[in-house]
Amino acid sequence: MSGLLQRLIIVSSIFFGLLVLGTVGYVLLEDWPLLDAFYMTVITISTVGFGEIRAISDTGRLFTAVLIVSGVGAAAYTFSSVADYIVAGELRGVLRRQRMENRIRKLENHYIVCGYGRVGTQVAQELSHSHVETVLIDRAIERFGELEAVGILTVVGDASEDAVLIQAGIEHAAGLCACLPDDAANVFVTLTARTLNPKLTIISRANTQENERKLRIAGADHVINPYLISGHRMARQLMHPNVVEFMDVVMRRGQVEMSIEEIRVSDASALKDKTIAECHIRQRTGANILAVRRPGGKTFTSLGGEFVLMAGDVMIVLGTPQQLESLAGVADDQRQTR
């Protein structure tokens, strides 16, 4: 809007200057009263076609001709400036949307964030910092350029509508986070997303514990109450500040050498159906397995050398980024090696 405002200021200054110039000119050249001179200037610049209000000399006629040409030129400049701003702005918007839609169509295993409020902002930023391909859906997103600059693609619309989720690439997405402030809206988003992609991992926000069951019935894999999580976090920070700070650090890539990651054992992995002792994971990659979560939801934390890894197991692993990447390659986890 600033570009259009600057052009309007310039145009207004030109017209004001012509009014002053014409009024002063008629007063000096024709010795007209100030009001008559101003009125003659207005009807001349506007080219409304009225006749001369007083007898006018040849010099006055030449001055009037110059004033008419100047007024017509200023009007043409005004029209072209405004039209150029509108057309160019619309064209830029169309091209930007087409470019973004083309990028979204090529995405696979990306994540969709629904709602750009306080919670959705934090989720999108965290995914962006982890260099994860992200698509953000909201009814009104103003900072398109800022979001696109950090790798976050955007779709404007209602996330509970099939067409909007399909535009965001729901059919090829790895996960969706419903962060809308209204629980009912999150239920609709979850239900629609689960219908379009049964394999999708869905995490939904819930403002009340009463609605958590409804969201799970709708298809959410995990339901998070931000107020409950904040309360637990604050209590743990009071009782175990060093532990909490350490976990925060290792869960954020790039801040320290070590980090915790989850790596899935694929059906094509060499680790499948082998014991931890047979895999020699520590010797081969340097990473440490802290726990293993089975597809059914059971988690194993006491892992001996005889523990057998199976396809679909998710290993909770501690190591450097290079060690984790090496283990992801051995496990054939495409989420981590892409």
C-alpha cells in the first residue's frame, strides 16, 4: 500500500500545484478576483467544457491552453499510475500463487500446519528451523513474503475444506498439526484430514480435556493441551531445572553437538529381524539407542543385546547429527535421509 500512497501523494501535489499556478496566473494576467480565478482554474483543469466566465485576452487564452494540457496530462498520469499499481499488484499475486502451488504439488512427506495463531506460529517456526518442508494453512495470512523466505509455503482458506487440504498436498503429507484456537474447528480439520489421508500422522490442539476424546475419535493420533503442557513444564523447571534445560538443548539441532532423534526401521533395512548385538549400531554409527517404540504403541527402555529390532520400530536415539544421519541410512528411514 505504501507504493500506491506515494503515487497518490505525487498526483495530489501536481493537482494542487496546478490549482495554485492557475489561480495566481489569472489574477496576474487578467486581473480577476481570486474566486473567479480559482473557479476558472478548476473548470479548465477538469475539462468539464464550461465557457469562459469573463472576457479573456490572447495571453490569457494561451495560458488557459497550457493549463488544459497540464490538467489532461496530470489526469492521464493519475489513471495510469493507479491502473499500473493495481494490475502489476494483481499480476504479482497471481504469479506468486502459481509458483507456490507448483512447489506444493511437488512436495512429499511434508508437514501441514493449520492455523497461524500463537501456537501455530511456534510449530511452523520450529519445523522451519529444523529444515522440514512445511505448508501453513490459514484464512488470512498477511506475511506471505516473510514466510516464503524461511521456507514455509502458504495456502489461504478454511483448513476443514477438502479442496484447501488437497491444495496443501494432504495426500502426500507425512503429518498435520491442527492448531486452530477453537476445538470444534480442530475436530473438523482432523476428521477431514483423516478421510483424505488415512496414513497421516495428526496432532491436534485441545483447549479443554473434555474435547480430547472427541479429537481422538475424529482421528487424531496425539492431542496436546498447551495449557496443561505449560503447567507440567513449569513444575518440572522448578524441580529439575538442569534436566529440563539439557533436554531443551539436545532437542534443538545446531545448538550443541549431541541431539535426540527418532529413527524408524524400514522393511528394507538391514537391521530388520536382528538383535541389537548383531546390528553393532554403536560400533557402526556411534549413536546410542535409548528406547524403542513398537507400532502397537508399546515402548521398551531396557534394551539388552538380545532385543530384536522389527520393521516399523521407532528407535529413540542420542548422537551427533552425523551419527544420527548414519544410523538413519542403515535403518533406511527416508524421513531422515531425504
